[in-house]
Amino acid sequence: MRPFRSALVVSCALAAAGCSDETTGPNVEASTVSAFLPSHSSLRAKLQEIVAEANGGLGFDMWATILDRNGLVVDVVFSGEKRGDQWPGSRVISAQKANTANAFSLHDFALSSANLYAPVQPGGSLFGLQESNPVDPAVAYGGRAGDFGTKKDFMIGKRIGGINVFGGGLALYTPSGRLVGGIGLSGDTSCTDHIIAWKLRHSLNLDNVPAGVGESNTDNIIFSPDATLDGFEHPRCDPEAVTIAEGLPENFPVGPGE
């Protein structure tokens, strides 16, 4: 794991962090995240398998969106048998979360969407960040509704934008440690969204996280021991989800797979 940079430095720099094309240095994108992904049907099968596990929350079906480092949506899947089996509004939220994690993570430092909850609250060091990169409604709601979550989803190949500051969005790092995009999950409580996103990223071997503010120097969700929210903390959900989430770095450790 690379050395952790202090929360103060990260907090002060975040507002200026962007997701522009890199042309020099270690962030050069030699290939897109697509090169590291399974087929649409295989990705959906992985999601369905994970959703069927114990994840706390409500036990609902989920939407998952993956986008590349340049913010272009690469794939959108859902876990239910049909499109209406999961909250329709969660399709766009999953894309927002993927965009958030990608837009505010760096080659040597990862932030999950959950890590941004406390800083954007009134009085927080990043208050207003959630308004800074609005969703493009033409991308979010264009095309045929019947294509949503399929290989023909209108979002694919387009920049969705959006900032969402609760659990479910994670940056994607290849086994060699290169940041190639983000993944977003939505459809259940925010803590369960984070859990399923973590497990799905792990199954894709795209979790070689370099450093973060969470447990074990990762981008895991952080829960306050009381009702106070400061730093990079996130509200608690149901007790089962909190327990599962806190154990993610140990049970599904980040780093290059075998």
C-alpha cells in the first residue's frame, strides 16, 4: 500500500480535483476499463450472485454502472429478472456514484462516495461539492426505457456527470495499480449499496486501491462511534450492514488478485 496522505491535505485539494485526460506521468491511460471487464451478461451474473448473499439492508435488487476514467459510461446492468424489479430511480443514482468515485479519486489516493458524506454537510470543508457536477439529463433519460440496463442503454458511451455523496461509489484500480474508472451501485440502503459495490469490484479484480481514509488505508466506508459526523464519516444503517461493511477490508481485501 502506498503512504496515506493526511486528511487535511486531501480535503483542501479535493475541490480542485478533476477528471481530465492525462497525457503524462503515471496516470496515462494506455487502455480503458473495458479491457478489464467481463461481458455484459457475465457482469450481470456476478451482480446477481453477490446480491443473493447476506449484505444487510432491505434485500432489494440493484443497478450497477461502470464508467471509464474519462467519465464515459461503459456498462449498465441490473440484478432483477426485469427492469422494474429494482427502483427505476436508482439507475441514474448508480451512474452518479460511479462518476463521483472516479472524479474524486487519484492515481495514488482513492475516495469512495461514502467518504464524501460528512465533508459536504453544512459547515463541512467541501460543502457545495454535491452541486458541482450536475447530471446531464439528456444522457440520463435519453433513448428507450426498454433498453435501460441492457447493452443498448442510452448512457453507454456518454458522459453522465453527477455527484452523489452516500455509499455505493468506488474507484477502479487495475492489478498494476492504474486508476481506470469508477463503479456505482444503487437500489438498497446506502450502506448495502457500498457493500455490494465493494464485493463486485473485488470480484472484477479492480480493487488494487493505493491508499484512502478508510480502515486499513482503503476507501472503505467510515462510521462514527456516535451521532457526530466529521472528517470522512457516513451515517450508520442497519446493524447487520454496519458489521458487514466494517469487515470488508479483512474479508474482501484490496490488492491485486492471484
